[in-house]
Amino acid sequence: MTGTERARPGIVITLLGKPGCHLCDDARAVIERVAGELDVPWEERDITLSEQDTEQYWEQIPVTLINGVQHDFWRVDEGRLRAAIAKLREPA
């Protein structure tokens, strides 16, 4: 069973970055840790592969999205990321 199959539906973390970005490496480490501990799937998108992503996010990478909504940029605050996921998991 993969992380995606075990995860709660509807929560996905996306890391937007580019090759050679040291801040992206730092963000990836935080996201990997949080996603693994909270059993949330995550993905990474290289903004250099999309003209639109490059135009929109070049000045902000790394950018963290949760369910497609921008959550953070430049740095990932682990506590804030955990809190945002917890809030999404709260019963409606």
C-alpha cells in the first residue's frame, strides 16, 4: 500500500521548485518529514517545465501548496504546515 492509498482523501502537499535551488532542498526535507509522519501524499513540480509556473512562481520558490492553494513560499515553517493539515482534517 502506498502513502497515497493510506492518506486521508483530499489532502495533497505540492512543492514547487527548480533544480539547483538550495532553499527547495531545505523545503523538501521538511515536507518529506511532515508528510511521512502525518501520512499525507506530496508531490514536487519543477517550475522550469512550465512557462506559466515559471512566470508565476520564479521570485517565490520554493512554494508550498496544500490542495492547490499557496501555503508558504521561500521557507517552509514545519509548525505552520502541521497546523494547516490538522485544520483540514477537522470534522466539518
